[in-house]
Amino acid sequence: MIKKFLMGILMLLTAFTMFAGGSQEAVESENSAAMKEAVNLDFWSWRTEDVDIYDELIARFEKENPGITVNFTAYKNTEYNTVLSAAIKGGSGPDIIQLKPYGGLETYAQPGYLMPLEDKIPALKDFDENSLIGSTSISDGKIYGVPYASQTLVIFYNKAMYEELGLSIPETWDDFLSNLEVMKKAGITPLANGGKDGWTLEVLQGVICPNFYGANDFFNEITAGKTNFTDERYKKSLEKLLELRPYMPDNFMGISYTDMQMLFINEMAGHFIGGSWEAGYFSAQNPEMEYDVFAGPVAKAGDTRYASAFVDGSFGINSATAHPEEAVQFMNFMAGTEAGQFLTDKLKHKSDVPGVQFTDPFLKRLGELNENSTPYITLVGFRYEQPTGSSLIQNTLQGMLADTIDSDEVVRQVQEGVASWYKPFQ
């Protein structure tokens, strides 16, 4: 009897021990899950206009990946590079980084601030080779970003205004100036563009100038060092921009990028010279507005009409992230068709993600324009070292449009600055 009693006690103690151990394991498991839930990834961007769209996309990721929270923060585009650079070089910064392409990426890849992604993002092997150029370091040939879109530089126009004034899409430069003049006489601001933010003038150059300096032929010559920025063809193309000043808003040198957007969105201006990335924001802010785009006009009828194009950027991972596993998990999501299709549909941009379908008429129109594309010259070719071709052209075009320097001085300064580091010019 005593033996049976002791055996019973022993079994109860064993069961209790097993239960206690199991309970401890359950607690540890719950604690582990709680720790995963506490993982926060910071994601920085320069697209203040697209915060709601990215938040919606991130909500999808978080639903599919419980335990990871992604905090999207957008900085003013003119301040983004400074804020990001200070944070990264200070040993902090975001986990996920929206990266500028080409030289913009090189700035962070070469010193080791970015995580190489070829072996971590399997989908990259299916991306088009041209789309990967903008996220590949020229120093080691490694891929540091997941490309998200290619952009095209275009002229937006208000379709209702064109119909009301009996205008047609201009083919030549004279046709374009004629349309602007008709709008001006009708009391409409013909062009929304201003000169306060220098980068918008670089875009202006990217839209208008290629069809005057020789597009691809000239780009191939200048990047090979067979000619340079003082070439008469390039200088004359810049002078075309001066002919647009009478059609810009009053006090155009004080008109900022956001002012430009508001003028077009509120249908106070008939044209907006910019990038295809604007379309999603325009439609979101004024769904009733009907607009379309055309490429920069040519010198004479029958000339091939080129549109500048470039890889807009990529998403990269900070090599100093405290959560590399989760960051890679998010990046694989961003490289997938779901995210690519979502951003394409919402932002109306030409996604670089394989498998994305372009059903929007605007995107189909961009596809037509890209049949004759040319590299966005100062971005694609000359933004790898300081002073960049972009910073030089932005500053000097502001001076030219404000009449403080002439076109000769513009090309002299650009050439001198780029030649200080670009070996084919030395």
C-alpha cells in the first residue's frame, strides 16, 4: 500500500515537473514572439507626396509578416541627401533606404554603408540588366539596391485647356512656343515651371535639350571624352530654355517645386515640364483633371523625338542595421510582384519589378515615348563624384535664367567642374 502511495506521489511530481517545464517553454516561446513583435524597421524616403501610398503598402507587408513594424519617414527632397548622409556617416540612419541611382548610390556603396544584396534577394536575377545599372556600384560591381522604377522626362499638358483653345500636341519647337503664346493671350499661365529649386531646372534641361544637342549620339561622344560640355551643340540647346521665360509664372525665380505642382494641379497652368513620377500625385490631388504628356519638341518636323529616361532609384539596406534578417525579409517583399504592381498602379510609374502588368493608359503612353529614349545626361553620365554634373548644371542654370551669367559661363563652369574628376576630360 505504502509502495503504491509513494509511486503515486512520484508520478505526480514527475507530471508537475513536466508541466512546469512545459509552462516555462511556453513562456519563453511567448517572450520570443513578443521580442519579434518589437522589431521596428525605419524606412526613409524623399517622396513626401507618397506617404499614404507607402503606408498602405507597408500595412500589407505587416499583415503578412507579423512581428515586424516598418516606419516610413519622408523628408523634403531638397533636404533628403543632407539628412541621410549625416545620419549614415554618424553610424545611425534608417534600416531601409530609398537610394538615388548611379552616383547617388555610389556615395554610400563605396564606403561600405550598404549591404550587398545579390545573395539575399533571389528575385534580382530576374531584373532587366539595364534597370540594375543604377543600383550597381562601379567600384566593385555588386548590387546594393532593389530597383523600383524607371522614369521618363516629359511635358504634361492640360487636355481640357487644349480642347478649349483648339490646340494640338506640338511636334516642333515653334509649334510648342505657339501653343504657349495662345495660352498666355487667353489669360492662362502657360508653364508652371519656376527656378527656385535648381534640380527642377536640371529636369527642364533633360526634357528640352536632347532634341537639340543630338540625344544618344552626343551622349556617347561626351561620355567617351570625344567632346565636352563646351560643345556648341550643348550650349545652343541650353539657350532654348531662355525662350521659355516669358511663359513661366510671374517672378518665376521664386517659384518652388511645390508651387509648380500646385499651379498645375489647380489648373492654373497649362503645362508642367517634369518627370513621369508626378502622375500619381497629380491624379490623387485632382482626380477630375485630365492630362496627358508628350516628349520635348524637335527643331524641325520629321526629326526623331527623344525623351530622357533613367532608373529612378532603388531600395537598399543600411549595413549597420540592427535587424538584418527582418530588413532582408522586407526587401524581398519590395522585390516581389505584389509590391511592384501596387506601386505601379498607385504611383503610375514604370516599375522595374519583373511580372508587373501595365494596364494604365498613361503607362502605355510612356512606353511609346520610351521607344526613342536617351539617357538623362547629367544624372546618368556625370553624378559619380564631386562636383557632380547635376549640381553644376542646377546652379548655373539658375544663374542663366536669372540673367546673372550667360550660356558661355554655364558650359565653362560645368566643364571645368566635371573635368576635375572625370578622366576622359583630363
